[in-house]
Amino acid sequence: MSHEIRTPMNAILGFASLLEERASDPEDKEYTSIIVDNGKTLLKLINDVLDLSKIEAGKITLKNKPTSVRAIFKEIEDLFFLTLNQKNLKLETFISLNVAEYYIIDETRFRQVLVNIVGNAIKFTETGKITLSVDSKSERNSPIHHLIIKIADTGVGIPQDKLKQVFDPFVQVDSEMQQLATGTGLGLTITKRLMELMGGIITLESKVGEGSTFTLDFFNLEISNDKQVDETREYEELKKIQFHNPLILIVDDNLSNLILLKEILKPHNVKVITASSGQSALDKIKLQQPELIITDIKMPKMNGYELLKKIKESSFFKNLPVIAISASVMKGDESKIQAAGFSGFVPKPIDKFFLLRLLEKILPHTM
């Protein structure tokens, strides 16, 4: 299922990102940005549903890095902009002066928790507003903070005897909620598990007819001030990278993916040829001798592993760098790809800067 979902999502997100980058009209840029943000959120929701069993089994690994609370609050405002307008609701955000610029936390999981709760608040609120606020507490001069986020709504509310049930899988606590709700019924279950995974807790207060308030407590978060700025600078530099006109062979049985990769690489001084199968790729390697290959892993007849094996068996091309692209990012997949002898691995949906950073390590270039 992972491959079937990620492949079309890769095309949607990839081309939307290209449109966002190329848009000159501010309104067009804003709309494409909303498409990209919503696409990313949809993909993360899908991933969490697919990975619920892994969460329950304790097999999710956190990837902590400097994360901007302010930036994610802005993402959430943009993400739900159209939905809020359609329902004539307001989203008010409050960020305390105590909140640091960056916290060391898993950005993906942190964002997912907030999106789940804010989305839930909007779903069950027909009139009024949603309030998203954040405060931070710490001992004097301590780099360790306690981050408190509250999401309050003026929605239907939840009966006191049903409060604990809202975190159970597939539970919607009464008929009115069932009429309002759509989705998997897993959002709050996943949120609670993710909060526990990050060492935090989630609590809920609610009154029927008045609304609900979710409180997210993140304990012992380390603050950071500069690494994210360095990442932003790196992205700006990668936008300008120019390779020395290498011939790159892209192998994928999906036409959308071939076009997307060609468009991503077009501004960076490369020549691209394509193949839609492993056998076709081998023929083009012999005839045109590319300097690098980018191949999908899951293809019919000859998959990416089999293609790599045949390349390595050739005395002429055994040192040719081959980058793998895969929609499957289950635990252990990346290790398997590395062990097979690939020069690198790019997960779907393809992140342009992730790919460029990898190519930077392999191909001659100038900034």
C-alpha cells in the first residue's frame, strides 16, 4: 500500500513545488504554497495511519532537529486558511515572548500532533473560533524548557464521562459528533501515542455546548539558536548549484516521476536521458555511458536491486554511481539499500534539496 500511495503523492507534491518555485504572481505563489502544504499534510496523515502498528509496537524512531514553533504555527494558519473561511471561523494564535526561536524536537511528529488537534477543533466547531497559544517555562538561563501549547475551540464539546474515550481508536463519542466527523478516527489516538513518544502528555478539558481545550505539555526540550539558520543558508546555496554538464540516466516505469525528476534537475546544468525499464536502462548505459544513474526500486520485470547487480557485474560500469529512489521508508529499508551498494537513497515524495545535496557529494559542481 505504501508504494501505491506514495507514487501519485510524489507527482502531486513534486509538480506543485515546481509551480510554487516558478510562480511570479504573488497570488499564484500563495495558492500553490497552500497546495504543497496540504499535500504534505495529507501524506503525513497517510503515513501515520500506515504506521500506527509501528507506533504501538514502539518501532518509530524520532529524528530530532532544531524546529521553529513560530514557523509551524504559520504553516498551520496557511494550511487551514480555506477551511476556516468556508466555515466562517477564526483561528487566533498567541506566542509568548518566552518562546525560544528553535527547539530540538522531531519536526515531523511535532507538526503532525498540532495539525491533528487543530484539524479536530475545526471539524467539531460550527461557529466561533479556535485559539492556538504557546508558552515556555524554564529555570533562569537554563537551555532546557517546558513548552505548553493550548488549542481551544468553541465547538460542540464532549460529555465528562466520554473524555477518556476520545483517544481510543475509531471512537466518536456521540451521534452529533458522528454527523460532523469524517476521516479515519485515528487522529487523536495517533496524537496521544506521538506525545508519549516525545516524552510529553496531552490532556483535555471540555464542556458540552461550550467547547474543548487540549493542552500539550512538552517537557525537557533543549533550545537552539543557529543550526536552522545554517540550513536555510544551505538551501539558498543549493538553489544556485551548477553541475559540469554530466549525463544522468533516470530509470522509472512511471512517466510522471521521469518528468518530475527532469524538471527538478533542469536548472542545474545537467543532461538527462530516461528509461522506463531495467533492460532499457542497461541498453542506454552501454550506448551512452552516463555519469550517474537515478533509479526507482520498485519496477516490473527488473527492479532497482536487480539493475544495480547487473551494473556491478560489468567490468566497464561497476563503479558507476547509482542512486535509489523508493516510496517505501519502513524501518530497515534504507539500511537494505545501503547494503546493496547504492551510492545514495532518496525517499518519495522527492525533496528537491535532499536530492541536490546528495548529487553535490557525487558530481563535480560550482555554486
